[in-house]
Amino acid sequence: MSKTKKLSFTIILVVFILTSSCIQKKESEWISIFNGKDLNGWSPKFTGEAYGKNFLNTFQAKDGKLIVSYDDYANFDDNFGHIFYKEKLSHYRLRLEYRFLGESVLGSPDWAFKNSGIKYHSPHPSELPIDQKLLVAVEAQILGGNGKTERFTGNVCTAGTHIVMNDSLITQHCTNSSYLAINDSSWVKMEIEVHGSEKIIHKINGQEVLQYAKPQYDDTDEFARELMKNGHSRIMSEGYIALQAEGHPIEFKNIELMKLDE
């Protein structure tokens, strides 16, 4: 090979390596999806309310935190809420920190004590029936301890959906992780890693606590049937993420997203 050809080959190789490095860096980059100042990029939906209405100022941005507050409530009255991130997602990692504070609002169900979650593969909130209480999607459940009974966090719950775990279809509503919920108000790190419908992983404080696959609509659920009738695939491989407001004050911070190759 001549010196000219060797030089050309070397230049091409260097450009290829640098380009590949830049692409890899871009694809493996964590980005903040909550600015800590306002709810830009996020939209609420509450039972009985139109999409976009932040009922009684439940969702707030303050001091770098996304807060679920019940300060303006006299009674919960089944006002279940979710706040949705704007972008439809399929293959990604989502991480955040959470902590429970205070007491459940008057009138909230007993099971809602220190109970929240990350919903994913949800339909767009504009598609939801105005009176829907339990969002038809898969949930990475967030629980806090009550100091009395054994509770776990990072569980999976399936409103109107099923999952596959260890090659078996799981139809029960919730399946516990292996991580004990804490009783105090310390910050807890949580992450979900979603590979479409192929594999979903839950992590708490950097530890893998649950893995499953093939989230799918339950055709015995009326809302799930309606979604499939309107063109949603039975096997769920994409959708929107949402944070829950189910009656107990909770704070989130450092909400970050990493998109993965499909």
C-alpha cells in the first residue's frame, strides 16, 4: 500500500472512530426531563376532570422537586391523578428519586398509604375516559413502609394488563419485588429499564429487584378492550410515562431519561 493510500485509510479510520464515539455518547446520555421550576413538558389528568387540568394544584414544582400535594383538599373524593411526560417512549431507562412525607389525605383508600408509582406504556391521556380511576398501563409501584407490616417497593402492578414472568402469564394485580420499603422520609433511588415488550427491569438504589416481559392488555377489562378496539396492540411495546397521585403526599426529584437502541 502506498503512503498516500495509507494516509487516506488512516484518516477514514479516525473519522469513523470519532463519529462512532459521538453517536455512542449521544445514545447513552442521561437527560433531565423535569426542570425543577415548573411543569413544562408534563400534563395532568384526574378522574372526572378534563386532560390538562391540575385539580386543586395537586402537582407542583418547587425547589427542584415535582411535588404531589394535598394541601388544598378537604377530602380525596376519588380524585386519582397522574402527570404525564409529553413524549411517547419505547426503549429507554428512566430514573428518579422519591420520598413520602406527611399523612394521607382524608378520604383516600387505606391501600393508598405511602403508595405511588411510575406508569409506563400508557395511552396518551387525551384517550382516557373522563371517569377512569385506574390507568390502564403497567406500573412500577412505589411503596413506603408503615412500621408495622412487611412492605416492598419497586413492585409491578397491572391495572387492565398482564405480564409474563419466568415464562408464565401473571394475572394477579401486584407482584412484589425483593426490596423492603423504608419507613422514614429518606430519598430512594428508583429506575426502570424498558426494552419495548421484550424485557423490563426494576432497580431500587442501584439493585435489580424485578424483571419481566411481554406487558399486554387484559381483554376482560373494559378500558383495555376499548383501547384495542381503537387500534392499540395487545402486546404493549410503547406509550407514555406518568407519575401517580393516589392520596399520599410524595416528592420526586432528579427525573432523568436515557433513550436506548431499539
